[in-house]
Amino acid sequence: MSSQVITPNTEAAILGRLIEARHSMSRDVAEYLLSIDFDAVDTDRMNLLAERAREGNLSPEEAAELDSYLHVGSLLSILQSKARRLLKSEVPASSRQ
């Protein structure tokens, strides 16, 4: 099974570096990132692959697919964490005067 380590040049790692190049994100971008989630079809597929991995029954193609899901999920978690921090650090409009 995957070690969940993002190697330097996976698609998720490359995309993460592109996004990191921006030093700040707007509120709209932060809110959009927090709205992103895997749909039911992808969640079911991830659960199936994880179960097969626990049983030791993954084909090499399935292992690569599971790794892809894990890499994208890790990237999404990091981006959403940054978005939550940004939104939490904003001063509410009613407090500005």
C-alpha cells in the first residue's frame, strides 16, 4: 500500500507547487477550495481500493490508482487547511471601523 508521501513530481505535487507560488489567496478562492470534495463515486472507489489493499489484493494498476487518490487527497487537505487559516485570520467586516 502507499506510504502517502508525495514524490517531487507527481501531478499533485506539481500542482501544489504552482498554487504555493502565490503568497496569498483571496477569500473567494479560499471559500471555493473549502467547497471541493470527492463525489460518491470517487469515495466508493477509494474505499474499495483501500479494502483491497488491506487484504493484499491490489493489482499494480489499482495500487497506482490508490496512490493518485491519496496524493490528490493530501494536496486538497493542505489547500483546505490554508484556506481555513486565511478565513479565520480575516477581521470580520463588522469589527472594521
